Amino acid sequence: MRYVQLRAFHHVALAGSFSQAARALHLTQPAISDQVRWLEEEYDVALFVRKRRQIELTPAGSRLLAATHRLFDAEGEALEVLQEERSLRAGMLRIAADSVDHVLDVLTVFQARFPGIQIKIVGGNSNSIVEDLLAYDVDVGVLGELADERPFEVFSLNVSPVVLFAAKSHPLATRTSIPLEALSAWPLIMREHGSRTRQMLEKLAGAQGVTLRYAIEAEGREAVRRIVAAGMGLGVVSEAEFDNDPRLVKIALEHQPLSMHEKLICLKDRRSSKSIQAFFATARALSQG
């Protein structure tokens, strides 16, 4: 019994047509017909009832089709195992993150398990990360908030309070917390418009009728950090992203709990990628301890 003959029979049975099976296998119709005929003659069995404009499976043909389904399903599974092993030994995983702090432990474990996968990390805010994913410029996103989750596979990483931070030389540096309305008296160093922490603070201030004073707008968390450390104003950040910088202190907002829900996301139509699956699986395993 030859594999090519069974493959020809399988495709003819699925398509219900010798010509369609020939196109699917990139063969001529006579070649497909010969392969099926040889199978029938070798085992002295009729597999199809040939009518003028169509063909139908005989009872023996139906039983054989059930068997070839199992055969080619098993073949596909075997190839998938081999391809998975190959894909996880090499390649690149592109990550866009508002802060790598949220996935440092995931990156550490992932790189140890899959050292052959090169990891590329680019920064961004929530808006730009979503745009990069939708444009297929990156594979995985790490961001604080997501307005529309429908196109994405989403895994929650952590929840972190939003806090203010100031230089140790700042007049408010000795305070552990301040009310929201006090912000109107102090210049703020803010990230670009796509920043989710900025959006959250602006929304809260607007609801409370508090005017915010923007002294400087800077792109990126590190730029804001450096300007705040120079004593030029207050910054706002997720507490999880507040590094232990000796130049800075954090200050809570009184009675105004703002929280950032950090997420790991990818496009739903990319979730079959083995490297993306492995990265998500690593994050889930770590979250479960």
C-alpha cells in the first residue's frame, strides 16, 4: 500500500471530484485517477461509485476515509511537533512595552528556556503599542490599559497604584501623600498624550474640577524621570515602574485611588505562533507560583 495512493484517495473523497483533488495536489487529473484505480485494483475493492457528473463513496470507501482522516491528522500532529521544536530553537520575539519592569521575571525564565530565540524590545505608550501590534510590527505588547480588547488575547500581569514622584530637593519631598487639588499649585512633568497614566490623571482631575499645570511634556518614562530628578516638577507613574532611584521620592494621592492594570497582549490571529504561546505560558506559570 502506497502513501501517495492513500493521499490521492483522501483528497478525492474530501473534494468529491478527481479534478479538484488534482488541483489541490498540483497533479494532473489522469495521475490522480490512476493512483485511485491502482489502489482499488490492488485490493480488489470499489472505493467510489462513479456517476456522470459526480462520485460517491462506497461503504468501503467511507470506512477508508475515516482511516485516512486519522492517518493524515496524525501526520499533521507529528509535523507540528517537529516545527514547534524548530521554531522554539531559533527566531525572534518582538516585544513593545510601556515598561519592561512588569515582565522582567518572564523574560528571565523565557530566555533561560529558549536561548535560541532573540528578543527585541521597543518602548512605547499604550496607544503606540496597540498601533504596533495592529501593524504587525511587534508580536507581544505590555501595557497599562487597553480600550478595546476584542482583537487581542489578553493576560493580566499585575495591578499597581499610580503615584506621584518628586526630586528629594522638591518642597513636597517630605510628604508621603497630597490631595489631588494640591497639584494645581505645582508644575507637572508629563509624558506624551498617548500615555495611559497621563490620561488617567487628566480624567480624574477633570472630574474633580482640578486644573493641572503642565511645565514640560517629554516622550518616554526615562526622559520624565531625568527632568523630575533635576527638580523641575512632579511626575506621575505606576508604582511598579518607580525604580529605587536615590534622587527621587514617591508621593501618594490622598483619597483618589488610581490603579494601572498591566496586561500582556497579542493579536488573536497571532496566538498560534509557538514563540508567542511560549511567552504567554511562561507568564501564566510564574503568576501561579
